[in-house]
Amino acid sequence: MADVLSVGVNLEAFAQAISAIQALRSSVSRVFDCLKDGMQNKETLEGREKAFIAHFQDNLHSVNRDLNELERLSNLVGKPSENHPLHNSGLLSLDPVQDKTPLYSQLLQAYKWSNKLQYHAGLASGLLNQQSLKRSANQMGVSAKRRPKAQPTTLVLPPQYVDDVISRIDRMFPEMSIHLSRPNGTSAMLLVTLGKVLKVIVVMRSLFIDRTIVKGYNENVYTEDGKLDIWSKSNYQVFQKVTDHATTALLHYQLPQMPDVVVRSFMTWLRSYIKLFQAPCQRCGKFLQDGLPPTWRDFRTLEAFHDTCRQ
Amino acid sequence: SSVSQMPVAEGKSVQQTVELLTRKLEMLGAEKQGTFCVDCETYHTAASTLGSQGQAGKLMYVMHDSEYPLSCFALFENGPCLIADTNFDVLMVKLKGFFQSAKASKIETRGTRYQYCDFLVKVGTVTMGTSARGISVEVEYGPCVVASDCWSLLLEFLQNFLGSHTPGAPTVFGNRHDAVYGPADTMVQYMELFNKIRKQQQVPVAGIR
Ligand SMILES: [Zn+2]
């Protein structure tokens, strides 16, 4: 509030300016009164015209005088709002009902808060730009900005290379079988069958995993026309939960320069669900919580946890 | 699935014990989802076919489960289970010369289905003729197809719900340890449960009206 006063509102000039406005208003209304009354009775027509014009001129002069006075005073009053950080909203502090509605102090709080938010967001964006967490390689670093439309190299891998990576992973895990198909051109789709526990549909874009849906071993994974059904979810809550976690895992395992490592890490993580119904929670020791088994697998240790029991 | 018998609570009727169980399920948060019925009729090989081959009479059980309305199950004790469509009942009438229905052998269980998360729980009243003989409790965990994989998990659920009356692992669970569980395995459990209840018939159990 102190800095509002220090801007130097000339209260005296303010009061004078207000009376100047009143004077101006009355002189203006006198002009109109004079016009409304018209010419008064005088002996001769010439006398009548002369008197009217003189009267009208007098009135206009006084309007001019009052207007000049107001202009002079308005310069003295100054422009208090101009230097205030909140501009005109700073005038809220002058509101006498301030005690009842603390609008101004709330406004100041919000202003400080949004300033801080902007500052922290700036820091965070700086830090994130240093990490290559982005899914597409073309968003990394400053150099990429100059050629934003360049295709990331990992998106144009030859299908043969993708096939090799997948078949190597398939051979790595005996209890996991991976069936690769390309129903929609070059993008591969995988049907992963894990023991007799679950099936996973994996939609690939080159060697990037775009989408996964987890279903039960006995659930149908094909549409009526015999294609992999990549849209409908499992009928069982437990597999819907695992689908959510698998989607989280896709965001966790990211290494744009080495997409084959990413796919392998994801499949290793997925394989830990072989004990979905047999592993008790590593935190609470139980099998069930709200009717669900431990559906979460730690990304590093692959230990089983209930969704609500994970750290 | 696990099918087991829940003993009638002391000083209570079958109906009261069933109500006690269903109230417990509702408190857990289970939701009612229609009704169910499993029935079983006993047949024995006709005397005319016995003498000539000199073998002991074998019992055959013909069962229906409302969960599989288009199927009919024919089971031999410790033997194979045949899954046929419902026309099988007509066939049995035609086979009167070989298989005869045992008199007043029909036993069935009826009750309400409850859904709790991925569990399907069926609490039924077992009746023979017109009298209530006992209570059946079936718990099915749909997501898991290998019974022995989810036994610990089922057991934990059963313990929450049946307390000290939690049954042991059904024998069908141990038979083929990583085989896919099927409807026939449930039928075998119901058949065993019905046979147990039939034998209890002679000894009146306290509390049964
Ligand atoms: Zn837990």
C-alpha cells in the first residue's frame, strides 16, 4: 500500500479538479439553456439578435475557460496507476470496503504465485530439455529445431531388422511366445502370449511400441473379420489394470537411440506377469486387495505390488 | 472355480445361513447378478445289461448348469466327463434299456450369483425333492485359467468370506497341474458335493429343518 501513496496522488488537485468538472458541466448546460430560450423580447429585431449572440458568446467563453482549468488540474493530479505493477487493479487497494472483501490482497497473492509458477516451469523445461526422454528423436536439442520436419532415423528401420529383433526376444524367453504380423503395411503388430496367464497385443511403429492391450489367456483377441482387435479392452478388471501399468511402462522405458533395448526391457518387464496370480504383494504380503491381485511390477526389481502398495 | 459345502450355522436353518452368507457378500461390496441352478440326476446301468458282462453296476450322473444353458454333462464317478448339448436328455430316454434313472435321485442347488471384482460367487440351497439339505458355495475367478495357479488367491478370498469353514483345495485342482480349467471340472466338484450331501441324509444334522 505504501508504494501506492508514494506515487504522489495530489489530493488537493484532485478536489479542485472535481469542482472544475462541476463548473464545466454547469457552463455547458448554460450554453444549452441559452439555445433553448432563443431570442428574448427586445424592441428591434437587430437588438434581439445582438443580445442573443453576445449571451451565447459569453457562455461559450466560460465553457472554454472551465475546460482549460480542468486540463491544467488534470496534469497536477498525475497518473497514479501507470507505475503500479498491477496497473489499474492497484486502485483496488483504495477501496474503502477492503476489510470486507480482501480482493486486493488475494490478487497480490495470486500474482506472486503465478510469477513463481512461471519461474519454476522455466527451470523444469530447461532441465527436461537436457534429458532425452522425448518419444521422438527429432525433438532433441537445439539443432533439431532448425530441421523440425526431419524423420527420426529409428522410424525408418527396415522391416527385416524389426523382425530380427523381435525373433531374438522371442527366443530369449521360452514361456513367452511372440507372433508378429503386418496387417496394415509396414507397421508390425505383435501378439504376445505369456504362459497360460495372459495375452498382449502390441502395436509397433518401426521399433517403437505405440500401444499395448493386455487380455486374459481365454479371452478373444481377434475381431470378427479375423484381425487383431487393438481397440477393445479386457472384460476382467485385473487385465485392465495391467494394461494401464503396461502403458506406464512404455513411457518409462525410453531410449530413442536404442529402440531394440527398449523393446527388450519392456518384454522382460512384461514376462514378470507370469506369476500374476501366484505372487503375493511384496509390501503387504497378501494376494488380494479390493479383489485384485498385485498388478504392479517394479520397473527395476520386477517385484509384485498392489497398485496402492507401490512406493 | 472352487465348489464347497458350507455347514449350516448352529441353531440356524439352511435359509438363515444362506442369508447370513449373502449379507456378508453384500457387505464386501459384491453385486447381485441374477440367479443360478445346477441339477443332477443319477442313472445306473440296467439289470439286463449287467448280468451278461458280469461287471459291477456303474453310476452315471447327468447334470445341467445354468451357466452353460446349451450343454448337458454326463459324468461317471472317477471317470470321464462328457459334454453334450441339451438333446442328450432325449437320448437318455431312448437309452432306458441301458441306463435307468434312480428313483427320487434328483438333487439340485439354486441361489443367487454375486459379482465381486473378477470373482463370481454362487451361494445355493441344495435340495432333494422338497427339502433343503445343505448349502453350496462356488467361487470362480474368471481371469485365471489354470486352477492351481490361483489357488492361494482363491483361498485368501474364501478365508475372508467363509472364515473357519474355508475348504481345502478341490481334488480337481491337483490332478493335472497346469491344465486349463474347464466347466467339466466344476461339474465334478458339484457331483462330489451332491454325493456327500446325499450320504449325510441318513444322519440328521442339527439345525436342518
Ligand atoms: Zn499390497
